[in-house]
Amino acid sequence: MMNYAAAGHAAIRADDLTVVRGRRTVLHHLRFTVPPGQITGLLGPSGCGKSTLMRTVVGTQARATGTLDVLGRPAGHATLRSRVGYVTQAPSVYDDLTVRQNLEYFAAILDPGRAAAERRHDHVTRAIADVDLTRHADALAGTLSGGQHSRVSLAVALLGAPELLVLDEPTVGLDPVLRRDLWNLFHALAADRGATLLISSHVMDEAERCHRLLLMREGEILADDTPDALRTRTGADTVEAAFLHLVDEAATAHRTQEQNR
Ligand SMILES: Nc1ncnc2c1ncn2[C@@H]1O[C@H](COP(=O)(O)OP(=O)(O)OP(=O)(O)O)[C@@H](O)[C@H]1O
């Protein structure tokens, strides 16, 4: 896993990325990079295009134009399947299987065949331990609490030790203790395994926990920077205040442009 990060390439590189859904252009000519081995937060209000961008990164979004390279390959390339883990907002965990059975099921899809049985067993055991569900490994997923349930989805994404983890609002609905524990896990994955994490949230205080931020609004990227640099640049105390400052700045620039036409 460390090789890609060590080579110093961007984990994700977008240039002129545009995505159309239905009749609407949802992402407009995006250009950004996501560095390897770090946590990049994708933040912005509901409906700004975060999930669409994540779907495009993992290759499940149709009608994307421009360039989008993921771990050095075009997004959605077959070889990325085991290198990218993805947790959606609507996780696909089977409630009538135990935690371990769920993981075994997905591990068998990812790494099939009898010869891989031992490796699969190790990956499953490790993924369950990573999300701190070892004590619940034999519980039916349907009997778990909301927080435990979302950690099963995360464990599925961790199978096979992916180099890039794309997590769509992983902490939504979790209590503060679980949120903190999950963020600690995200940091450990980046620091100890060199994983790259792209994590969306519309909770601005989570921004402070990221190494870098992509701030989005209405399908555009308002800023691509570190939390510190954003606060310094805008003279704001918090990332939330910095975001609001950038929104106002963009609105003023837009009005000026319109007037000069
Ligand atoms: N299937 C679709 N057809 C047309 N437009 C869509 C479709 N799905 C989403 N959209 C639109 O695309 C825009 C971006 O949606 P997206 O789900 O990416 O936003 P988001 O930032 O992830 O929102 P949230 O934080 O609420 O999940 C929204 O305006 C939404 O209405």
C-alpha cells in the first residue's frame, strides 16, 4: 500500500471534470488533486455535489467528461476495484447475516477461490478488529446499533487493505464518542498504512480533523487547501467562518462579472 504514496503521485487528479445528471450539470469543470497518505475532507452544503463527485471517483457515475485519474488510472478502471474502498450513505449490509458472515461474503467477491481462504480469513478478522467490532463478530447485523451498523460498512470497505478509501458522510447520526473513535481510526489508517482517505461531511467541525479540504458549493470547488491556510487566508477563526467568507467572496466576484458584461 505504501508504494503509491511513497512515489509522490497525487492519489486523485481531476482536470476539467464535468458531470451531468438528468438535465443538470452537477459538477462544473473541477480541477483539484488529492495527495496520497492524507485525509482530505470534502465539505459543502447538502446538494452541492459531494456524493456525485465521490461516485465519479469510484467509477459508478455516468456522464463524466474531462480527466479524472485515481491512483494513476482513469476512474472506474477494472484494476482499481480492489485498490479503492467505498462506503455510500446507504450501506449494503445484510441484516440477516452476522458481522463476520457479512465480511466473509464481501471478501469472497473481492478475493474468490479456495486458495485465498486463509488470506480472506485474515482480512476479515483484521477488518472487524479495525472497526472495533470483534466482540460483536457473531451478532446479526440487524441487531446492532446504528453506529455499529455503519462500522460494519466501513469494515467491508477496509477488506483487502485498499489504498484509497472514499467515505460518504461516515459519521452522520453517530454520537460524539463514536465520531471521535472513527476519526482516530481514519488517522491511524493514513499514518500507519499510508492510506488516502476522501471523506465527505456537511459538519464543518469535522473539517478541522482533516489534513486538507476541498470546499464545495453548487458543483464548484471554492477552495483546496489545509484548514490552517484557509483560516489564515480569510482571517477567520474556524473553517466554517472561512467557508462563509469564501461564499460571500465568490458571490461578490460573480456579481462584478455580471455587471461588467
Ligand atoms: N439522479 C439524479 N438526477 C438528476 N439530478 C440529481 C440526481 N441525483 C442527484 N442530483 C442532483 O445533483 C446535485 C448534487 O447531489 P449530490 O447528492 O451529489 O449532493 P451532496 O452534496 O452529496 O448532498 P448531500 O450532502 O445532501 O448528500 C443535487 O442538486 C441533486 O438534486
